[in-house]
Amino acid sequence: MAQLEHIQALEKRLWSAADNLRANSNYASNEYFLPVMGLVFLRHAYSRYLAVKDDIQASLPSRGGKTREVTKEDFSQRSAIYLRPEAQFDHLVSLPDSADRARAIIDAMEAIENDYTSLKGVLPKSEYQELDNEVLGQLLRTLNPDELKRVKGDVFGRIYEYFLTQFADQGAHDGGEFFTPVSLVSLIAHVLDPERGTVLDPACGSGGMFVQSARTVEEHGDNPSERLTFRGLEKNATTVRLAKMNLAVHGLEGDIQRAITYYEDPHELVGKADYVMANPPFNVDEIDAEKIKADPRLPFGLPGVNKKGKVSNGNYVWISYFYSYLSERGRAGFVMSSQASSAGRDEARLRQALVETGDVDAMIGIRGNFFYTRSVPCELWFLNRAKPAEHRDKVLMIDARQIYRQVTRKIYDFSPEQQQNLQAIVWLYRGETERYLMLVEGYGRRTLCDAAACFERQDEEGSTDAPLADFDTTLDALGESAAPFLDSLNDASPSLAPLAEAREELAQARHAFATDVAAFRETLTAEQAEWRGQSLTNGALKQAVDRLTPLAEASRDLVRQTDLLYKLACRVIDSCEQEYAAKKSRLWPSREINRARKAADAARHEVVEQLKAVRYVWKQAHWLTERFPEATLRDVEGLVKLVSIEEIAANDWSLTPGRYVGVAPEEEDEDFDFEEALRGIHVELADLDAEASKLAAKIRRNFEELGV
């Protein structure tokens, strides 16, 4: 959790610094993104290069005492790019101010293009000549912070995607259509679960579908370069370059052609693609019907044509094309406007023909605001030319509109766990019970690990901390800082009664907290012992998840107690300063107290986030086992239903999930605790009363000074 927050903060800081430099260039935002993405490409490539270089060199064969030279194929096999010394990011960063940085960057790009002919003419070069030498130096340093040299994993892969996201949010290129949110692309890739063959994206944008497909293959322990062949079509030349860069930076190669897919099919893959993945433009109404009326990619015929000879809506042109590309065992997953799933007239006729093939596999409804440049809801369509016989007359309908997390005020996505839970429904539909059970078991074990991490945890660099104990220590330090002043007060004085009451309430709360932390640890220890021999059968696993309920609830209660303890400790400090003039006393070390207060707040944040993780992960397991208690697919009101073609026909051949699954019953907020809420209100009210008294006294003094 802390590592994720660290990466998110780093992403934002890098973006902010890079975007601010735009003011010092001659580029508008829609021109600036390509040279910036070129440098992000170089930095990402360098990260992947460093991650595998040592292992590659250690494994090189030797003959006669002489080790074979490193080749680019060695790096391609490890999903990385070979970089000559002049193309390595450290070399560019270390250039002196007197050097021609633009020339050096161009030389780096040309070195890569010479080694990888698929990138010839793709990487940005001349664009750097418009940037000031000093600005380029700042940009290079900005993209090379010390943190990136210490973190592990594909962190710069995330940052690369984040930069694409931000440029899409700005509408920096082609209305943002070059980028499909990673959340949706990842879900499509995992539902399709490609294993081997040709992956086609006829509207490939920046190539995110290919990257996510490769990641799913890597998750199975296989090399995507050996198993998948990527083919793409994209109408915009600049976006073609972005897609090729995106593939290359992940150590992948593909044939991305510049073409207008409506009228051109340079790959000639009709009936040959193993997987089709896409996020095409929605609701296009300018397709020339005359040019496509005899296209073999329209097996169900043309949708409606208007008086101008244009296709009224291009959605079903895309859907027909996707279907036509599939081989006899091919599968497709694509994003489509929600308008398409229930459209009438000619589109309904085409939809009926498609449903009657039996190849519509699943539909997933997605709420609005998942995209950066449009707020409309959409659906994910999945086709399968090789559906099992028992499913050919059915379609899996999932309404995921109530499943999301809010990223910003206007952007939503899926958390990794939400995505996995949706995938789990598909697994049950396909009879992949073991994958479902392994996910539930994984959630259970993560719950225990997150609970244990409240007492002791280790980061990726090997450093350890103890969130609960650290919070307790910071409270002690805050109390010790104030102790000399508090000890100097006459406890018998009636005027000190409110302060004495606040101190007593804090002492009682700390005692209760210590007692509950001990009980939490005892419950954790007992569950850890139980889970060592945990059976993976469904009945036993569901019981084990239910057995974790007290641990999850205890973590929730400790979150509230932690927040309350911090408020009570601050109330004592504030009371001393505001009511008893502590700041005027030589016994009151203001700086030390402020530092202690900040440390306590930071420790509070750490322990609260760790405790929240316990309940959050448990809730994922509980969410699944409550809805699918037998580890088999069943209809769940408001979420999922396996719908027959007969029912679809009775509903005007609609493929809108919400039309079939119904409305989920309203759930109570299980996390709401009335007693704790009242205690929190009591503390807040006491603080507000103190502020009100202080303000009233000030008003009274002001009136007195005015002689009123």
C-alpha cells in the first residue's frame, strides 16, 4: 500500500515537472506530447534494460574461456530492448551543459532504430531541435529521479501508461482516442486470456491491447514474444508511432499498419485471427456505404444508410468486422457504446443475426466516466466462435455499473481486486472452479498478511517498521513533550476540570486501545494457525473466510480508535495552548510539540491505511463467497445472469446487461458504528465549543475596546 502511494506520488510529480517545462518550448500541448513520450520511452527502455542485463550476462555461454557477446535477441527474449551506450539514459543525463543534448537524443534514437528495423522512422528525433538545451537537461533530470533507481518491478511501465493517460486527459492527440483506460484493457485481456496465436486490433491506438495481452501471457509464466503475434491498424500516423514505441518499450514486436479500417484490410486476416481486441470510435456516421457494401467483413450485411449514402451509425460495421476476422476458434473482446446493445431498426436486425450464431459469449456493462475524453457508459462485448455446446444458446450478462473506484472527481476505474472479482465470475461461467478458489484463498491469506503487517512489516528495500507500536510510541512522545507543563499545573483547581477530563478520556481510550490491539493479535495468531492447514475445498474455504470476520471487524474498530486517540491527544495539546496559555510558559517546547504532533499524525495515517487493508481484502473474499457460496455460477440480482437466447429474443434482441440482471438490493453500510460516531462527534463538539468560547471572548474584547 505504501509502495503504491509512493509510485502514485512519483507519477504526479514527474508529470507536473514535465508539463511545466512546456511553457519553455515552442510546442502546444498537442505537439509537446511526442517528444516527451520519446524521452519517457528511453527512460522506460533503460529501466527494463537494467532489470535484465546482469542476469543475461551471467547466463551467456563460454567457449575456450571466451564469453559470447550480448545480442539484442538476448534482451528480446526477456521482453526488453538492447541499448548501446549512447542510447542509455544515464549517458544522456550526465551530458554537460555545453553538450548538444538534442543531437545526443537524436543519436540515441537512431542507435535504437538501427538495431530494431521495425522502429525505423518511428522514434521522435527532429522534434527535439525545437527544445532549448537547458529545458532538455531539466526534462532528462526530471525523468531520472533517485527513487526510480531503487524501486523494483515495472514501475516505469506504470509511469509510461500514466503519461499516456494524462496526455489523453488533455485531449493532446486525436481527441484522446489513442488511449483506452488500462482498467478496461486489462479486463478485456484477462477475460479473453490469450494463450497462443495472432492478436489483431483494427483500431489499435497506442497499442495498449497488445501490451495487456502480453502481460496476461507473462502471468502464466510464458514468453509473449514466442506465443503471440501482434497485428494492428490505425489511421493516424503519429498514433502508429506511439503504438510501435509502446510495443518496443515492452520488448514486443508487431506489424502496425497505417490504414482506415473502414475501407482497408492490409493484413488480410478475415477468418484467421485467434484474438480480436479493440476500442473503436463510437457512433461514427461518416462511413461511405458504397465503398463497403460488398466488403467480405460484413457477413450480416450493411446497417442503416442515410440519404447522403453514409452508414447511419458505424458501431455495427465495427462489430461485424471484429466477428469476421475470427478464426473457427477465435475470440473477441471489445469496447462499444452502450447505445449499440439495444439499438433498433437495421442495427437490431444485425444484432439478431449475431446472437443467433450462438457466438456472443458475454456482455459486461460499465458505468460512465471510465474514459478520459467522454463520460458515456459503455459495454464490453465478448465473442467466442468455439463456445462450449452447453453455452451456445446462452449469453453471460454482467452489470458492473456499481463496481468502480473513484480516481478523480471525473474519472473512475476498477481496483485490481474489483477486476479480479469480475474475472472470477467469468471463471465460474467457464467451469474454472479452481481459479476461483485460489483467488478466494489468496484473499484470505492476504488478509492475514496485512493483519500481521500491522505489527511488523518490511518494505522492498528490507527496512522494517511496526505501525501499531510506532503509533503508540509517537503518542508517548507527544505526551512526554507536554508533561513538564502539565505536571506544573495545580490539578485541584476547578478551572482545570475540562483539561483533567480530556486527559482522563485519553488515558481510558489508550487503555482500551491496548486491550483491543492485544485481542486483535490473539485472533490473528489463532487464524494463522488455522490457515496453515487450510483445505481448498469450497465449503471449508467459505467457512474460513467467515471465520476471518472477527479479525476484519476488529481492524475496522481499531481504525476508529486510532483516529479517536489522535483527536483526543490533540485535544489535550490544544486545550493547553488555547485555554491555559501554555505557549507563554518556558515549560512548553512548542517546536518539539509540533514535531511530535506531526509524527503522531504520520504514524496514525500509516496504521490506519494498514488496518484498512485488512478489512478491504477480506471484503473481496466475502463479496465472492456470499454471492457464489457453492463456487458455481448462479444468478445474482443486480450483478449477473446467464440469459437464454429465447429471453433475449423476447427483449428485442437487446444485449444490455441491466435489462436482465435486475436491481441489486440496497445494502446497509456495515462499517457504520453509531457508538463510535457519537464518540467522534463528542470530541469534535468539544473542539467546536472551545473555538466558540475563544471567538466569543475575542468579540467581547473588541466591543470593550470600541467602548460599546
